[in-house]
Amino acid sequence: MNKYLVAAITLALSSNVFADAGHHGHILSQSSDKVASEFDLTHAKVVKNGTSLTFQAEVTGKLGQKRPQSIGKLAGAEVYSYVWPTNLDSEAVGFEKGQGILALAVTSHPDFDDTPKFDENLDGDKANDGNEWHSHWVVLAKDEACGGGLKVKDIPEGMEPALPVTWPGLPIYIDSPGYTPEFVKNSVSVEVPTKDISFQEDFKFDAVTAVLKVNASVHNPLLCVTQVNDIASGDLSLPGKVVARK
């Protein structure tokens, strides 16, 4: 594992971050004064509600207010993200099988738009919504060239792998399914229809807050994890379990 990611995990553990998968399958994490409050995870869960799954994370501060500063171009643009890594196979949402870590992400990035089918700010333009919080499925893979040791997996030039129908056309394993994140005080949640997932009810998950950045050369690796703010479990062990709402 990349030394920078190891350092981030060590910081999380030294800040008394812990997970409790015995709490109805949820992950509990103590707050830390070393992490900005909007990224300081305290709780994460995935709840099955009949025909949908609700992915939820809580932090110590008010969520969704802080966004990356615009730099006016794609190269070097930052992405703020709330992420639920899972042990679901990438094939579960329409990617090629066995490609890496499948994760649901809620992101904001003012310098580019990667949801071409959706008009999140309802202004009639589908190409100017990157700053609005929106959802993605991504496949994460290790890459030592990235500061955080992980990237959204690149699609090599000339390769035409299986991709979801809502793939936004970027040369990376990313999907833009149009699930609208909901922010309530210190909580973010995303409702995902179970029909959209080749779904195994016992999948495991974790929660992470992180910063990603578009490579300055806009080339492989295209989108790197550059900073890990917090890891709910402390060690990316995916201790969370899906629970059914009673």
C-alpha cells in the first residue's frame, strides 16, 4: 500500500478512530480535532428499504457547504468527495468484471461537468453542473503515481470494456447514474434503486472522505486520490454490513 495512504490511516488510528460493525452493521467512528469537521466521519451505514439501498454518512460539522476552489481549467482541478467503498464486484453496476474497488461517491468539482445526461442546477444547461453535489459509481485501483495511492481506474486507449449506460464518456471507470444526494445538517445520504445493482445482500462497505485531483497532464492516471481526510473504519477493512429497515 502506498506510503501516503498508510500515513493517512495511521493518522486516523492515532486520532482514536474506530469501527463497530456490531452496531446493527453500522460503522461508528470517533471524531478528531485533526480533521476538518465537514470531513470528520462519525457514522456510516447502508440500509435496505425494500426496493432501494440508502447509503449514509455523518460527520461532526455541517455537511455540503465547503467545495473546491475553482481554478478555471480541467488540468489540476480538485474534487471533494464522500465515498463508500464496497466489496461488490465492478460488474454489479455494469462495468467489466474484476476491475477493482467499486465505490459509490458523492462529489463536487466546479471546473468540469461529468454528468452530461443531467441538469442538476435546473438552468437548462446540462454541462455546467460540476459544482453541484452529485453521485457516481467509480472503480478505484492502486497507483503509486497518485499521492493517496489510489486512482479512479483509467481505460487504456483503444480498449472498449463493458460500461454502464450512463457512463459519461471519460476515459476512466466512472458512472453518472443521476442519484441525487441529500444533505441534512451533518448527514449525507444517497438512495440507490436495487434494480440498478446485481445485488448481493451481504456486501461489505466502508466510508471515506477524500480529495481527488485531475492530473496536470490530463493523462493516465487521469484522476488521483491526493488526500485522505478520514476513514470510518481507520484501515479500509470494510466492516460495515447492509441492514434491512424494519
